[in-house]
Amino acid sequence: MRRSFFACGGGAANITPFRPTGRQSQFMAEIFPFQAYRYNLARVELADAVTQPYDKITAAMQERYATLSPYNLIAVEKGQSSPKDSAADNVYTRAEKALQQWIRDGVLVRDSRSGIYVYFQEYAVPGKTERRTRKGFIALGRVEDYAAHVIFRHELTHTGPKADRLELLRHTRTHTGQLFMLYSDPQRHIDGLLDEIAARSRPDEAQDEYGVAHRIWPVFDPHIIADIVHAMTPQKLVIADGHHRYETALAYRDECRQKGADADGNAPYEKAMMTFFNTHGEGLVILPTHRLVANLRPFDLDSFRKKISSAFDQEDYTFGSEAARVAAYERFQRDLLESADVGRAFGMYAGDSFTLLRLRRDADLQKLMPNLSAAQRKLDVVLLHRVLLEQGLGVAPAAVTAEQNVSYEREIGAAVNAVDRKRAQVSFLLNPVGVNQVMAIALADEVLPQKSTDFYPKLLSGLTLYRFD
């Protein structure tokens, strides 16, 4: 595709940094208020305009979003392709035309002052009724190379999604979705400020298709902003969600630098829109992602059990009727969850019984998983992949990456049903990874296996937009 449309954007008029122009220490986080574009709520209902993150949008969701409003962000975030698409008319050019038209028509309006945006999410964990609230804020963050040791990743990325996001960013010069960033503030100083702000006024609010309430409060008070900026300066930031979007921002920044578009360290492309959450705050939840194994020829469950018997004790929850199955399932789920407090364990289901696999106290993890760091060996998901999948079933890492034998389910019930419906030969059921484990792995410059973390709920796209104009 031609790159003649590519432009890096204008100057930094819509950013108000709270420190002098120029780079500070490479070991310091830098965040900035900005003049966000936001939906004009006199023209469109917020819930009708925003979307889930692009990588969570199915074809059915794409179609539904398009019917909610002519101004739904789906036209920009993940537009419909056409067989007639050309270099001059495609999903990327149409995305930019939609943004320009919405701005001209006053559907999207840029705030007149630079601010940050308090963002609360009230939700129930899937399968439970208790409501929780996750509290964070949206601002700009300086895009840093990982080598600067300011921003850290916890997973690897793939080229396909980055190529798509980069082409969209080249055309729109706009960040529409959020980068989900973690920081550590045990004293919860910033959380206290966010609570005070939320108590003062009514927010803009949207409820998504999963029953999550998303609430936004703009903050323009320079003193409050300066306090938050100062508190964030010593932080190490870990990407919880949005690795592809972050690396797209890095690639776009590097393209602009190579073009000599602007030597100013405060150029718009040097920053990306981020949402920051405290690891010590309330409501931060990671859901497990269960593994389904299929297409193994041959598949011998008894042989597998023998191979892992030196490392795992195995307790079966058998059943002979539907009522007994329900009771066994309930006991199994309870014991799997409680096992996380006393040791390490996995659930297994192959159709005839539920099995709890408990790591034996005398298991030699260094021998089982050589050439791994101590932090990696402490992770259940690494233990699962290295010992159960690779050594027990012979599923090579390359096959996992290609998803030849392994697929994923968030809901434990769906993972069980996949076996019953013959979509999988066996399912392995996990407890969630802890946020402290994610932070420890990331800050050690290591990564987790793919699909290790599922931060819930997701951050909506379209609540604020950062445009390089």
C-alpha cells in the first residue's frame, strides 16, 4: 500500500507538560495531561458510540456496533473491508474520513483545556454477583523503548495485529483505545485523589454489553494534575493489556523520527494515551485462561497420568449420574480454588471424571524446568506448559504458539463443555496468575506464556481520543 498519505501530525499544542521541554532521566516515568477529543453527549449516547478493544471485537459485535449509531467508533476502530477496497479507499482512509467528518459536525469535540480523566469501572466478576470498582485515570505517557527500563512488557507480540494498527495510526494520527498500565503505590496516594474527584460531580457514564459501568470525570485543575504527575514520576510502568498497541506507538514514533518530522521531545508522536491502575488499588482482577488440548494422535490418558505421577498427586472426583456429576463438579471447583492458598494445583477434565493435580512437595522444579529463572518456575502457567503439556503430552512450544493442539477458554464451564462436545480431548483448568507475579516477571525483563493473563474488565475504546493535530 502506498505510504504517501503518511504524516506524523502537527505540533504539541494540545499537550501541557508539567516539566521543562527535553528528556528527563531515562529511569523516570513521564505522564502528561492532554486535550482529549470526546463524544458530544448532546449528539450521541455514550453507550451507543464506544466499543470493546479492537482485538476483542468479533464479526457479530462489529455488526451490532454499526447498528447502534452512525457515530459508533467501530467505523474507525475496526471498519468493514470491501472487495472494492483500493489504496485510495479502504478501511484506513475511511476511518480518517469518519473522524474528520465527526469533528466538523461537532460529534467529537476537543476539550478546551488540558486535563486528565478519572476512569472508574464498576463490574461483577463473571459467575459472581458481588460488584467491584476498579479505579484509574487516563493521561498521556511518554513512549519509551523497553531498554530504558521505564515501561515493561509481560508478553510477546505478533506481527499481524501490529501491522494493522500501524496502518490505522498512519492514516488517522489518533489513539482511540487505551493502553492498560500498572503502577505500584502501596500508600494509595493517587487513589485517594481519584476518590475525592469522583465524589465532587456526576460522571459521563456508559454501560457495556457485559454489564460493566464505565464512568469518566475530566480533571482540569492544574494543582491536582501536578500532584498526580509528580506522584507518577518514580514509577515503573508495566503493560497489563495493549502490548500490540504500545509497540505500534513505538514503531510510529520511530518512523516520525526517521522522517525528521520534529526533533522536539514533546512532539505528539512521542506520547500515547494510557490508563493507569494501582496494583494496590481495589478491584484489580485477573481471570484465568484455561487450556484445551485437541488433535493429539495418539492420546493415551493413562500413559499421561503415569508420566506426571512423580511430580503430581492426582485426586479424582468421579460420578455415575447427572446429580453426582453436579456435586462432584462443585467440590472440584471449590478444592481447585482453595488449593491456591496451600500449594500449586491444576484441574483436569477428560470426560469421565474431574481430577485435581496437586504438585508434590518433593517435586524438584529445577530439574523439571531447567534453564528457567526462579520467578518463572513459580508460575502455574509455566509449570502447566513445561511439565504437563510438553513433557506429559508431547506438545512442543511451537505447536502451542501456532495453536495446533492448544486453544483457550476464559470460562471454566466452557472448557469442560468443550471436552463433552468432543472439541477437545482434555482440558486443563487453572487458578489465575497473581498481579504481583505479573509485576515481578515484567520488572525482571521476562515474559509469561501467551494467554497467561486476562485482566477484567477491558477498557472501552472511544471514551477519550488523543489526536495529533
